[in-house]
Amino acid sequence: MTDQLPHPLRSDARDNRERILDAARAVFAAEGLNVPMREIARRAGVGPATLYRRFPTKQLLMTEAFTDQMRACQAVVDEGLAEPDPWRGFCLVIEKICELHARDRGFTEAFISNFPDAVDLAANHEYVLKSVAELARRAKNAGHLRPDFVLEDLILMIMANRGIQAASTAARVAASRRFAAFVIQAFQASPQHAPLPPVARLA
């Protein structure tokens, strides 16, 4: 029986694991997913063997690194679904998803890419899309969302939002908020052209 119980990590192993995850989160957010594993190990201050011992594949490292973002993404769509006004809930999802992805380039790439072995990422992707589809159905029935909206438009929006280039995360988020406002007006059945958020400095 004793041999079958999970063994807790030693303190140094736990520290290495957290340093690797912190380094991965930082580099994925700033540079995307193409950073080599050796570079992540270097930034974490560990050897490649230590990294691969804790995370045998990059997909496993990604899944662990993006746990908070996955939960945040699910919380956003749950909040939208709980909103009594479906159009207001739909707008909330658009705004918050754009901001979430503007803060982390790596999560955007992971979300829109196909990683069949990253089960948790795939499940999150499916859950978000199904939830947005349900919210869109309600908003269409209420007459606020244009009837030709399809889920591919959400992916298109996320891909376009990923393309925002700015000197800082704050500027990228500010630009993303203005972009989300344009997107909402484009998705609305009868656009009201509400005032846009402030212009962000991108150069």
C-alpha cells in the first residue's frame, strides 16, 4: 500500500518546478510559444534535464503554465451566460476575452492552435466555443446579434486581436479594448455607434 501512495516533491524539486513555470509563463506571454525549451530552462536557472524531468513535453508545460488563463477564460463565459440580458452578456465576453488574450500572446496561440495531446487546453477551447455559441443563440433570439454571426467570427476576432503590436502590455490592452468596441459594433444587429474607448499609443 505504501508504495502506491504519491510521493510529495522535495522542496528543491518544488522550487525548480515553480521557477520553470514562472519562466514559461513570462516567456510565453511576451514572445509566444516558439521559444525553445532550452531557453525556458536557462531563464528558470535550471538545466535542460531538470526541465524535461518535470515536464517531458512542451505541451505538458503549456497546459500547466496556462492553468490560470484557462480558468479565467471559463469564468468569463460563465459570467456572460449568467447575465440576464444576453446581448450584454455577449458584449462582456467579447471585451474580457480580448483583454485576456491581449495580456498573453502565448495563451492566444495555444487557444487557436490544434494540440491534440494537450487535453486540458482542448477541453477549455471546446467549452468556451460551446458557451459562446449558446450565448450567441440567445442574443440572436433577442434581436441584438446579427443573424449571420458564426463561431468562426470569434476565432477571427481573437486572431486579429493577437496582431496588435504595442510597446507595453498596458498599451496593448488599451488598444485591445478599442478593438473590442469596434468588433461589438460590427456584431450588433442594429449598431448604435457608442463612444469608443480612448486611443492607445502603438508607436
